[in-house]
Amino acid sequence: MYTEKSLDTEVLIRWCKLLEYDFFRIYSHHVILFSPPSSISLNKSGDGALLPRFRKNIYSKEIIAFILEMIINGEKTKKQVLDDYGIPKTTLYKWIEKYSN
């Protein structure tokens, strides 16, 4: 299974239960952080239906730590983080204030 290109979700959920680790969280973090910028700006599908918008409370402590670490290490500026990941400006500054210690 380790060398396979993909795993069925039923198999993956069994591994999650066996190892008591949420592998789906890794995938969802990847989707949140690395989704293409064009998908962030879209809010309507072709048929006019509204698509769900992510809310700020979806950011886990791991994502917040990852983003703040990039800013602290100088890998990205605050502006780049705001532009690349679509995080609201007030949310980013609240994170910096709250987790700067």
C-alpha cells in the first residue's frame, strides 16, 4: 500500500482508526493552502448556484503555525500570505498578536 499512487478512502479510514491519526486532515490542509487562486475568487458555479465559502475557523493550529513560521523566517511577507492564501487581513493580524509569544 505504501508504494501505491493512491488509496481508496475506505482503506485510508481503516488506517486512520488503526494508527489513531487523521490522514484526511493532511489532505484538507493541502487543499486549503495550495488551491489555485482562481478557485478562491469564484463563488458561483456555471449554473448560478452559490458554492460554499470557507470560514476563518477552519484554520487549525498547525496551519496557523505554518503560516506564522513563514512570516517569521522571512519566506513570505504578510502581503504575500494574504494574497497567496486568501486569509482576511484582520485574521492574520489577530494570529500574529495572539501567537507571537
